Amino acid sequence: MISQPSRHCTVELQALPSRIGQVRRIVSAQLRYWHLDPLIERAALGVTELLTNVHRHARPDKTCTVEIELLLDRLTVSVHDHDPRLPELREAGPSATSGRGLAMVAAVADSWGARPDGDSGKVVWFTLPAPSSTLTRPVPSRSLYDTALEAPARTLAVNDRRTEHAPARSAVVG
């Protein structure tokens, strides 16, 4: 189900590989509709990483809801699932081939975090700035993957606490 009142869009899905690509295209189309083209690549990468984490880690099921919302000058993308376990960050060596999803989100987002959602479930979210200057700024020529691996440390808000984490290239989700 998709609802699109004004500057809000919600998509409910099973986080299966085939559906992740569809949601990525939905998010991209919605941002084009809102004239937020410069945010498409970062938002699509972030939602892909969050949905991949639901697919790989969420229990008891893979049902989730993706929500994108534009309020004033901030785009928030969130993924709600039924697994109450909050993401765990672990150190990873430079040759790690998986487990960098949240590190990628942290590298491309302005802020991000996770919080419990009711008795069973959680929300993992990230924000992107969307001021008018962002709308006219050219998209960087470097790939987001390269940028994510070289990003400085970010602040993560978990359960209303602010915690500094190591540089994104060393963070891993378990």
C-alpha cells in the first residue's frame, strides 16, 4: 500500500531482494516528484541498506514499512520492522565484504539512529538536508560508496542518547 499525502510517502512490504529494488525505485520517483533530485542517490542507497538489514537480520518476519517525509528543509527516511533488537555496531577490518550497511547510511546521511517502536519492533532512520541550496547543488561526481568508506565519524542517536562512533569504514552491523 502506498499513501502520498502532500510531503509524506509510506510503503509496506516484505523485505525480499526483489521488493528492495522496487522500493528503491518508488523512493527515487517520489523524490523526483518533490523536485528533490539531488537527494535521490543518497536516499536510494540508504533505504537499500536499511531494507537489506531487515532482509538479513529481522525476526520473526520480514514485514516492514518504509516512510519518507519532507518537513521544512529535512528529508527523513525510516524503516519500521517487527524485530525489537536494535542494530549493533562492531569493528570490521578493511577487507570485510559485508556488514557495512549502517556505516554506508551514516556516511551519506546528515544524521541517523534507531529506536524501539512499541512493545515489539524498531525504527531505523536517517535524515538528509533539503534546503533550497541543496536543490540546485550538482550531484558529486565521486561514487557514494567511495565517499562512504572515507567519511569521518558520525553521531548516532540511539534511545535518545548521542554516542560518537568510529569512522564509518570500520563500523559493522551484526
